[in-house]
Amino acid sequence: MGYRKWIAAVTGLLLCVTGLMGCGEVENSSGTEYKIYYVNNEETKVISESYATETTDTNLLLQEILEQLGTIPEKLEYEAPLASGFTLQSTQLEQGQLLLDMDNSYKSLSATKEVLVRAALVRTLTQISGVDFVAITINGEPLTDNLGNLLGAMSADMFIDNAGKEINSYEKASLRLYFTNADGNQLIATNREVVYNSNISMEKLVVEQLILGPNLDGVYPTISSSAKLVNVTVKDRICYVNFDSGFLLQQGNTTPEVTLYSVTNSLVELPNINKVQISVDGETNVMFRENTSLTTLFERNLDLVE
């Protein structure tokens, strides 16, 4: 065979294989591929398995994927999220939001497992075209977190951390948080069990929980709900906490000292922190409510604790 004929033959074969010539199309007979997310038996992470289907109709595909989410997987170390001891009572898809109504047994899930089940459901179902958000209700009542906050509609990116890595591992922590009394002039130590993404630092978790406020009667918040945490880092056992300007707003009748030592005492409870430096929008040359300079390195103060 001459060189030109050989080149022509090879080129024709390549074009045929890639489906650009009429030599018989090569199509993926398995259809469109989705990831079905499961919970591992240790209840520490969600794991995905590939699932292919030729179904394209949104409603039919939704029912098919839901069936997969309720089917015991071949790998026995995985658990299907919809086979976790509760019943999916109904579904409703409207304007991109999928509503899943569970029976009351959903409340019996442990805090850790509930987060994992929720992550698996949302990550799986939002892959379907036309499903942008997933909301969960229990007998028609909206789902809340362990602080009583409404969770509302959830998207897949709610289960991705700031670094872009998948959130797939959860731990339980016991935090000692300092809030205030009704007069706002003394601190009250409280204990809180929190299930959190292990990619989040403990110091960030502490500050975010302080901003959320207390969940006990007779205990009051020390930080304005308008405050936002910009960043938090630890170096040489000093925790550097940077808030936005909302931190300067007074919360109720709370004194400046109570707010500052609410943050400090709560963070110093962590074994890697001895002192706290607080800044606002990156600046420490700030007078906190015209009373205390934030250039101070704050240390634990138990004199304010009730």
C-alpha cells in the first residue's frame, strides 16, 4: 500500500471511530451518568457511585433516582439515604424547587446521620435538570437545624467548603460558649453539642456559634446578629479574629467587656489558644464602642463569669 493510501485509510478509520463518518455511530449505550450519594456505615461521610440511565423526562427521571436512593446498594458498607428508617411520604417539584416530605421517623435520626442523609439527597437530586434546590419537611413542617433555625431550600453548593473541596466528613464537638445574663453585665458559661464539617477549624466553629447566639432560656446573645466573621487564624497560640463592622453594633444592653470576653473566653477554651486579637475589617486600631482599644491582646477573664 502506498504512503498516501495508508494515510487515507488510517484517517478514515479514525473518523469512523469518532462518529464523524457514516461507518456506524458509537454512542454511549448506558445513557447519561449521575452520581448517587450514599452514607457510609460508620456515619462519617457520603460516598458516590455512578449510575447511568437513558431516561430524560424530568418527572420520570426524578422517580428513578429516588428509587435508587432508597435501594440498598451492592456495597454493604454503604447505606441508601432513603432506606435509613424513615419514609418519604410525597414529592413536589415546582419552579426548580423539589419538596421532600418525610414522616415523623426522620426526627429519630442522630444529628450526624441527619446531616449526611441531607447532604446525600441534595447532592444527588440537584444533578437532575430542573431541580435547583431541595427542601425537606416533616409531616408538612419545615426542617430546622439543632438550634431551631429553618433550613429552607438547599442547593448542592451548600455542601462544599470554601476551598472547593467536597464536604463529606462530619464530627461531633462539645463547645463551651460564653453568653450573657439578662442585664448584659456578666457572662454565663454554656455547653453545646455541635455536629460540624471537619474541614472547618474549631476556632471558626466557635465564633460562628457565638454569632448564632444561645439556645437556652435565661441566656442572651453577646454579638449583634448583623456581625459577620471575615476570617479567623491561629499563630503561636494567639487567635486572630477579624469581624466586619457589624461587630461594633451593641447587642441589647450588653456591655463592651462582656462582648469582648464572650469571644475571648470561648476561644481560650480551645487547647491551642491562649490569647485573642480582635479586629474589625482588618483593623485593630479601633475603639470598641468608644471604650476599649482592640489593639489589646485579650486573655481569659473569669471575673465576669456569673
